[in-house]
Amino acid sequence: MPQPDSPLPLVISQSTAFLRRSDRLATEGLFRKSPSRGILRAVEDAYDRGSPVDLELFDDGTHLAAVLVKTLFRALPEPLFGPETYPVIRTCPRADERPSETLAYTKDRIVGCV
């Protein structure tokens, strides 16, 4: 469960915690399928008011959480990773093949160059 004193926005901490539970990250079409606009707007409004949202209450909570994360990152005025980091990201070992190497690479090379 997300920490109340987290420096991350509530929508990010809750959505990523929700996605990491069970096997939700393996959901087919995770970042391609969208919930209804009405539901998305209502949930975004709740987060804008600072209200936590129980994503378990939604039939399609997995896709809703993914869209919330994607929407927030798209709304940033500048990308988290600029074009100069793309070559570094592209050479990252695949997590499904070498998870420990992927984690070390991400910490040392990707986060280190931002």
C-alpha cells in the first residue's frame, strides 16, 4: 500500500501499487485499452481533490490504473527521460530474461544519467 508521506502524487503511488499486486502487470493490452471517459474523468477528479480511490471497486481497475499513470506522464511539461537517454534505455537488458541485471542497469545507467 502506498505510504501517506510519499513524495509521489497519490494517483501514481496508488495506481502503481495496484498494478504491482497479483499478476496485473502481465495483463494483455495493459497500456492500450482504456476505461470509459466518464469513469476516467470521475477518478481523475477524485485524485485532483486529494481523495484516495479504491481501484478494486472498478470492473476494469487494472486498465484504469494503467491509463491514470499514462495520462499523468503525458501531462508533464517535459518528459522524464529526454532524447539523450533513449540509447541508454534501449540497451537495457530484458527484465523477463535477466531481472537482476535489469534492476542493476536501471539503477546505475538509466537513473544515473537523468
